[in-house]
Amino acid sequence: MAFTSTSKMALGCGERSSTLGQFSGLESLLTRSKMTSCSPERPTFKNLKYATTASPGVTAPKRETDPKKRIVVTGMGLVSVFGSDIDEFYNMLLEGRSGISYIDRFDTSSFSVRFGGQIRNFSSNGYIDGKSNRRLDDSWRYCIVAARRALEDAELGDQVLKSMNKSRIGVLIGSGLGGLTVFSDGVENFISKPIKKVTPFFIPYSITNMGSALLAIDTGLMGPNYSISTACATANYCFYAAANHIRRGEADIMVTGGTEAPILPIGIGGFSACRALSQRNDDPQKASRPWARDRDGFVLGEGSGVLIMESLEHARKRGATIIAELLGSAVTCEAHHITDLRSDGLGVSTCIAKSLEDAGVSPEEVNYINAHATSTLAGDLAEVNAIKKFFKDTSEIKMNGTKSLIGHCLGAAGGLEAIATIKAITTGWLHPTLNQENLDPEVTIDTVPHVKKRHEVHVAISNSFGFGGHNSVVVFAPFKP
């Protein structure tokens, strides 16, 4: 039924791990960080087990074989600046179309930033009833439509769901900012006319868990249900947690991803105030330029990206079409700064290492990276340097930046980028990174500049890092029985 308003890590003292040198640069990171001592305040690593061709005699990592614990993707859904159709979204990316334009949702004449990845002509017809559609924040409208489309893609429509054990199906969709429009309007109304003008939906439709809650109310899904809010790493954190619910036997299916709708005065004003946004108002489509020397900040975007994750055993039993496999994931903390990554790359390298350990993947198997790549001065290089230091040889790796085309969708970024990563796996085509003129000389990895490239993806990682030092990496691969 449609949504209705009423129904709806430690090394031993005096010794070094014999496998540490296999991390293709991680050992040098640890050495530079003077981490050979056993002082308790220093971060350490434990049991990082990867085999490489340079280390004969070490057992190769083993991927999960238990069908109850293997996590497969059986559906995808999105709302984006390029619409709500998965194939159309990826075709636009492959064509190198920029979704960045001047904002016309409100008067931007007094703002230092007047452009973004604004969604236009969005329709929730068939998914949300008229009354609820008028009350809901755009973040929840995007969420419900993306999630419902993902369920449809997984052949889990209402009639199919009626025959399933809904207590074994969970929802975990996060947001970095929650219902920002509802919150902003509510505060404005309260200041102008206290109490009387505050809608009773002010709190419920502002809080970040409401996307997951509303979808569950709509569909009757009674499994694990909550949200995670880790800024720009939100969707990847949700993937990480959702996969673990399945691995632990707490759910058979998880509807998971991220949603965000920050393109409104307080969103543009707030990010402008902390000097995070590009101010290239004279040429908006050139503004999101990852790794370029003249990058000056990210471009705000919006949307939602949702995956249907399922245990291999359950997917096989119901005859589901398997799109790709989530091999593993990891989350770590920079413990460094509210907005910046560590310049030595330790936090990011640690997260990559842990994700590959979780996936049972050696570094040499990874040949595609969907980078966080926001177009910020410090962040872009910190990520690249961490990648270069972790992977021994990047000559076979392709790395692109989806945000160069659609902007930075904050809590939804990881969801949309996971879909782009999976489409790269299934199509054999990588979308280009735009605005790659005059790259920073430290960027020696192939960034797929300007034009799409053929590339058979063996193992892909998708990085997302959030304000507060929240790091996340998810590992996808073609499904192999």
C-alpha cells in the first residue's frame, strides 16, 4: 500500500607483527607515527591478516562461505538530481553530465553560494498520499520513494511481503541532518508566533530516525529498525550495521541506506559559514573538482540511496536476482578534528585495512575505488595519500569521484555512491570524474578523467568520511556462487 498519514587493535610489547609489512605502506605509516612503543594512549593494530605476493608462506585471506552470513544485494533504489530511475541515473553519470545548477528553490541573491545539486520535478505519486506528502520533510519523501523502489527492484512488493515473516526484515536508513526543512520552518514559526504556530509534526518529522520508522509503518516491517547519523559517512555506517544484523542471525533482509535534503537557506548558510562550500558562482558545473589544484570546497547535493541486503541463503530460497555481493565493511574514528582528516592518513588506512580484513580480501584484489573526494583542499589529498600508502601498487586501480557530477549529498552520499559502485561492477563501465584539469601532482592514480572507461571490477571499495572523524569503507564485488 502507499504511505498514508495514519497508517503509516594491539601489537605485543617489543615485537612487530610478522604480517604488518604486507599492508603495502601501512607499516611505514605506523613507523612515521612512532607507534612502535607500547604506550597505552597510542592507537595500535591487531590481527590484520592479509597475504600478498611479496609475502610467500602467509595464508591467503578467506572469504565468508556460510550462506547465512554472506551478504548479497538484491535491490537498489534512489532519488537523485538525475531522477529516480537507476539506469537513467547511471547513464547520466557515464555521459559525464553535471547535475549542478543555480538554486531556484529560494532567493539566493544574498548568499555567498548560489548553486547546488538541487532536485527538480520530484514525484512521490504512487508511494505517498497527498496529505502526508504535504507534511513530510523532503528528506523523508526521498527516503520513502527510494526505499519503496528498492523493494520493488528486489521483487518485494506489498503482495510478496504479506507472505513473508516481517519480523525478519529490518530498516536502517540514516540521515546526517534529519528533517531540516521541518525543523527550520518550525523554529521560524515559533520565533514569530510562539506555540500557536508550531505544528505537532515539528518534533516527529525533524528527528533523524523518522525515515526508517515511516517506512516500517508503511510496509509493516518489524525487524531491527533505527537510524545512524554520522554526517557524510551515514549511509556506509548503515550498511555496516545492517550487514551485521544479518550475519548475527537477527534479520534475513535489511532495507538500508541514507537520505538527505539540505538545499534550503539554513543548509546553504550553515555550510557556507564553516567555509566548506565552493563559491564558484560564475561556473557552477566546474565547482566540484576533486583533486584539482584550484578546488575550493564541495557542492551541496541531495537525494537518497537505498540497498536491499539479504543473506545468500534467504535470497536463494526465494529465487531472488542477486546484483552484487557486500564482502565486508569497517568503521573507524580519526579522533583528530571536527572536520579534517589526519594528514598522515592513519585513520583512513586503518579503515581500509579493517574493511578488507572483514571481507577476506587482499589489497591486490582491489582495482576500483569510489572515492569520498569532496573537492576540499585538505580532505582530497589526505584520502589519496592514505590510499597510496596502503596499497603497494596503484597502477591497476581506477578511482573516480561521483560528487564531481551530483555534488555532496551528505548522509545520502554513501548510498548513491554504493549504487554507482555496484553499477560499475555490473556494467563494466566506470563513470568519469569531471573537472580534472590541473590535478594536484600528488594524485598519481587514474581518476577516470572526463570520459567513461571500460574496466572489469574485481573488488571495489567505496569510501565515506564524515564531520567528527567518522570513517567508513564498504567492499563490493561481483557475486560468485
